[in-house]
Amino acid sequence: MSFAYPMALWLGLVAIPIVILYLLPLRLDRQTVATGMFWDEALAAEGGRSRWRRWRHKVSLAVQLVLIVAATLAAAGLQIPGPELVVLVVDNSASMDTQDVPPTRLDAAKELAGRLTEGLHRDDRMAVLTAGGIPAVVSGPTGDAAALRAAIESIRPTYEPPQMAGALLAAETIPLPPRYVRRIVVLSDGCFAGAAELAAEHGFEMIRFGTPVPNTAITRLAVRRTLPDPRVCEVLIETRNYSDRPADCRLTVKVGDQALDTVKVSMPANGRWQQVFRMTTAAGDLLTARLDPPDAYPADNVASVDVPPAPTYRVALEGSSEQSPLVRALRANPQVEIVDPHAPETPEDAGPSIAIRVFAGHAPEKLPPGLVLVVDPAGCDLSPVEPEGRLEVLACNPDDTDLAVQAALPILVTSALDRLARQPLRTESFAGGVWNRTHGIDLRKAADLGVDWSEITVRRPWPPAWLWPAGLALVILVVEWCLYQRRWMS
């Protein structure tokens, strides 16, 4: 219980002079009359009311005091319960996009949150936070129901795990106005770690959405270009079955609008499936994998990743013949395109093409700007040369007849070109490839906390508590006026 206007409680001091006036003794004037016998006969009929007359003033005083108390409570704005700061934490993580609650769990939570704004009392305040990914404050404390509903409607689903612990800490740091009581309400499906421990630590009220359901998901999608031929890509796809029963699905892989492959996927209970696909393309495009049929959570049935284009090196070679081992090593690399060194220069990086100047056995006094590779600098002095771009030196004689040098020359040249172009290292595992960011979700881990959303009934806050003492004061005033002032009870 609290009061909207506590200063109005001073009105209760009016009871002091009223009590004093009631307690003051009344002095009646005595006069001698000659007709006493007639008064005795007239008052004989009032004898039955002598008992009531004894209590009349006491009852009147009690009624007046109750009237003053009721009027004071009404003027002070009695509030039962007291004003609350309701902190609404809406879980908009990936699992809340599940469609077992139509249309989705998040949409049902937003609809209920909108109804909760209608249940606020006049002095109540509500703040709205989200717990998907990085916790965020959607709306600060306010009593404007329209602004709160607009903030709730602006919440969008994320594909990140819930950060409920951080959201609850943020809810507890919102400043609490004087006389207000903090109340944290969580709208979630309970698919977050440590739900029971967090409930015991923070004491929040939880409204639960959805039930544990099975789920099949694409948990890994990676692509990399092979080292021998960068035009060839290897694609790794992994799927997982979050269910206690086996699952049979169909996996479709596309590159752009072109279908790469369609395979049948059979996964055991709580098992996973992996396969590596190969494709040949020098251009970059979007690779998409889809798992059918869709389930309650279709977001992790589709995954996509950008396939990076294979870089092409436009090599302008000077100082080497067409039949030299260096030229053969360059042509062995499918990424290399040998161009005329006297042709117009190309930009250092023109999309997937990278211009590189290669000097074999010599180097000019002033190196050209851009990327420069000098092979076999034994016959020239590079100490006074100041490059205007990036310079790589390969200190080996490409015309050496040593079999070890001839065998390693293509690898050395390719490594030098990659270092010049600052391309990412290509490894034999998918750790150096490109991954998608979608992860499967186990929808069977929902915590059995709180109340199911279908059991929630929101009542409008009417009438306000101060109307009850105001009505009581009005009734007492009318009854007292009729009984005492109108002489209905003499």
C-alpha cells in the first residue's frame, strides 16, 4: 500500500478538533416552570429510547472519524498495490523464432507484452529490454502505453543465443524511483543455460512460450579453394539431428541459381552427418544449402556462404625467354596470366585481377610502383633500390639444372606471388575457409519454469483503490445527514 499524494495525509489532523468538540460537556440552562406534570407526561413516551440516547454521541463521533479517515485516504491517492517498475525482458534469441506457437514464439510474446501494458496502473512504469545476442534497452521506464506498444512492436528476432544473465543484470541496474517496487518479468521459451539458477538469484517472474520439440539443422557450412588448382572449391556440410528418433531429410546445394547436388540425409537419434562436395568455378558466388522438409524452426534449415573468387595474377615478365623454367613455372599456376610488359599498366588490384611485375636476373635502377618480384638477383645490386610498392625477392636461379630446384620452383613462385598479393594462407583443413554463422539449436532443453503464456489473464486496473474510501466517505456523509440532520432518528 502506498499513496500518490502523501502530503494529503495531513488532512487527518482535522479529527483532533472534532474529537475535542465532541468531548466538551454541554451545560444546559435550568428554568423553573409551573407545568412540570405536563412535561412528565410528554416525555414518558421517550423512555424506550433512553438507551440509544446514551450511545448517540459516541456513535456520531465514530461515524465522523471514519468519514475523516476515508476522505483523507481518498485525497492522498490510496494505491493497493503500490506503484511498480515493471522491467519486461523479451527473449528475441534464435529459438524464439520457432513456429510451434503460431505464428512464432516471439510474435506471441510481443502480443502478450502489449496486453501487459494495458494492465498497468496509473502510476506504474514499464521498461522493455531484449535478451537475444547483446542485451539492449528498447524502452526506458515510462507509463505511456502507446509508446511501450510501439517499442515492443519494434523488436525483431535475432539468430544469436540468449544472453539472459546480462539482460537480468541490466534490468536490475535501471534506476528505481522512490516508493516504487521493482518487478522483473521474463518472456522466454526457457532455452537458455542456468535458467533455474538465474531464477533463484534474480527472482524474476517467467512467462513460458512453447514446448520441447525436435529439430534438424545445418550446423556447419564451409568452403575453401584447393591449393593445386584454386578454381576447384571444396564444400563441407554438416547436419545434426536434435531428436530422440532417427530423421531422414533431403539436402539441396546450390551455387547461385544452379543446383550443385541433391542428396538424401539419414541421421540417427541425436546424431550428425557430414559430406564434402567439390565444384569448379573461378568466379565468386553465393552457395546455399537447404534441408527439407522444414520443421518447427526453419531458420537453421537454410545456410549460405559467399564463395570468394579465385584471384588472377596478371604477370608482366621481363628478362626471361618463352622456354625458360621460370615461364613454365608461372604457366603451371592456373591463377597466372602472362601479359606483355610494354602494354598499358593495370591497377594494382582491379577486382579479381592483380598486376605484378616480374624481373628475372636483373632489376631497373628505379622500380616501378605496385607489386614487384625479382628472381635471381645475383647479378644486380638491390641495396640502392627503393621500391615504391611491395617488393619480393626470390634468390634462386630458375635455369639451374638441379632437379630439386626445378621441382620446387613452381611452389616457390606461387608462394612469392601469394605473399605479394597478401592472399590468406590456404590450409589443408577447413579452418582457413569461409564459414556461415548459423548454428543448430536444441529445442528440447526448455526449462520448466514459470507459467505458460496461455494461462495468463490480464485485467484492466479499474477502479483505482482511492475510489473505495471516497465512495465510503460519500455514503457515510449521506447516511449521517439523513439520520441526524433530517431527524430520522431522534
